[in-house]
Amino acid sequence: MVDAFFEWGSHNTEWRLGRKVIEPADAVEVVLSYYSPLAWRILVATPIACLRAEFTAEDIPLMAIAGGRPVGEWAEAVRQGTEHSGGYVRDMVASGQSIEGPLVCTCVGETAEGNLLLRPPYVVFDGWHRGAAWVLHEQANRLYPIGVRVIATERAVPLLGQG
């Protein structure tokens, strides 16, 4: 969990704290402080495992953002948006650069015969904009995987607007 929260916080820490050198504790503190409405949802669902993975285009229908909206639907809405998010995502798509992960996602995890089984949906808690740009690249036939941190929890994580 600390590694996942570190990666999450590292994406957003420099501009929040105003420094380039980020200690792991600083990044985790950013998640627990600035993103507490998201982080507590993960913690209350009781994390049981955390792993690194790569998602491909086949995984897009299994993904949603933390508000519950399918990631493909979110990508199209933000692409068309006139606010800052829309411009930010369009700039990432237009840059021609591959979108870097990791996205931080959750899903329900179960153990069966000593194996961890992951039960989608994969809910994106960090990387909504990067995820949208990656989906838009996929829709334009720019096919490549994206790194993901999957946090498996005992039960479904409460979505935004729930709990």
C-alpha cells in the first residue's frame, strides 16, 4: 500500500509541495491529506494485496473512474470538455508521446486455493486524465499497454457519492 500511495502521491507532489526531491513519506502524506476523500475509501474496503500490472485495450471495458463512470465514457466526455481537464487531456493525446502509468486502481480480490483472484471492475483512483488520454490513444489505434497499480480489497470500494 505504501508503494502504491507513494506512486500516486509522486505524480502530484512537486506542485503541491513546491520541491523536486520527493521522499516516500511526503508522497504518502499528499495522498492521505489532499486525496483523503479517495484514500479512505480504499482503506475502509480492507486492502489484501497490491500488485503491479499492465492493462491493454481489452481491459478498458473493465475499468471505471472512482465516480463509477466507465473509463471510455469519461475519456470521451473529457475530450469534448471546454474546461482545464479537457485541454489537459487533448494536449497529452496530441503530444504523440505514450501515456505513462501507473494508474492506481482497486478491485475486489478473493483467494481460492491459495491464489488471488481479481474481480473487476477496476476502479481508477489516480490517473483519471492519463487514463483518458491512454483510452483516446487506443481509440486512435495507438495500441500500447499502461502500467497499473492494482489494490485488491476484501469488498468493493465505496465510489464517490457513496458512503
